[in-house]
Amino acid sequence: GTLKRNSGGWAIPRGDASLEGKAGQGLFRKRGVVLRRRDSNEGDRSIYVLLKEEGPVWLIAPGGARGKVRFGGATDPLVWGTFHIYRGPNRWYLREVDVRKDFLLLRKHPSRIRRAAEWAASLVKYTLPGHASDDLLPIFYWSLCVLESGWLREDLADWRFYWRWLRSWGLAPNLERCQECGAVLGEALFRGESLLCAKCSSGGRGVKLSARDRSELFAVSVLDHEKILAMKDLPGIDPRKAQSCTRMLVRTLSDRV
């Protein structure tokens, strides 16, 4: 296999093109993103890829770690592209990659690339192998774009990624109304799966949010990436508070998977 690079952006959603195989063995190609890479002592390379319509799968490139097959950086984690695959009786083999986006600028910032790697690790941990997770592909892609831009604080980009993930699975907390009484929220108590108004949260445990804190979390959660990148009044919520809320989102995800 040879590496084919494509400088075009990753347009989502886009249709898939098949080579010949539809079911069983054969050649096909799918769009997706590399989440993990593993090299064997024998010089083979395996990559764990979140593929459209297929979910996360292992693709094997025999000799890929020895340079026998020249994939270059196309098998690095966070690379997005079209993966040309041969599906054998028991394994899937990588033939080549058309790279669409490699997030090179993101890789120049240690804290941001660590954050992106944490997101990829969460996708590995909380998605089922071989089960389609097409709703997560655009969420992950545009979250990486926001993170790469550096315009939104990393802690808020982190919150945004996990909240949008939970929303796609129907698990995100309602940020506008009290879980107990349904009242429109001002200040609130955040408990991970829900928010409570001042009346319903009396004596409860959680993260206390002022009306402005809650409004800012709501804004960065629901605005699309273009509006996020055009924001003029950047959120001022305490980073430690935002991080505590995000940890509770991840706990919700962990408890439900």
C-alpha cells in the first residue's frame, strides 16, 4: 500500500464510496479517524480506527512498523481520512490511506494534544468494537478543530466535547430547567446528570453554579463551532469549576456504558 495525501478538509457528513465488497470478504473503503496505534515485535502495525458505519475496528498493516509499507504519518492517532481496507476471513488489513486532516497544528501544543489524546482514549474506552458510532465522528472532529484553534479555553473545550457526546446519546443534563420542578434556571446545583434550582437543591451536594456560570456552560455547549470561533465575550467561569463539572460528565458516561 502507498500513502495518498489529500489536502482537502474533512467534510461531515459525506457519503462513503465502496470499491467492491459489501459483505463478507473483499475490498472496501471507509472514512474515519485513528484512535490508537500499536506495533508488534515482528514489525507489524495495528491501528484502532473509528470508521463510519462500522464503528471502532482494528486494521492490520503487516510490516508497517518496519517501513515495509510506507504509510508515513497516515497511521498516527488523530489522523482523519479514507481507509482502504481488505476484509479477510478473520482480520481486516489496511492497504492505504487518503489523508484528509492530520491536525499538525494541534500537535505543536503539548497541553492541547494531551487533551485530544484523552478524548481519543475515551472513545476507545466507551464505544463498542464493531458497533457504529457515526454520531460521534462529527462531534470529535469539530471539537478537535475548536481545540486546535486555541480560541476557546481548553477546560471549556473539554466540557463541550463531553456534553455534546452525552447529548448525542440522550444522556446530557438539561442546562436550562430544574430536573425536579422544571423551573427555568438561574443559579443552579450541578450534579452530573441534572441541574437543580436553588429551591430544590437545598442541602444537596454538587457544583454550585451562578446564573452566569450556568449560562456560559450552556453557550459553549450548544453553539456550533463557527459561532464558538467567532465569540467576542469569552466565558469567565472559574476553570476549576468547569473541570469539576466535566469530571462529573465523564462519570455519567462511565456509569452508563
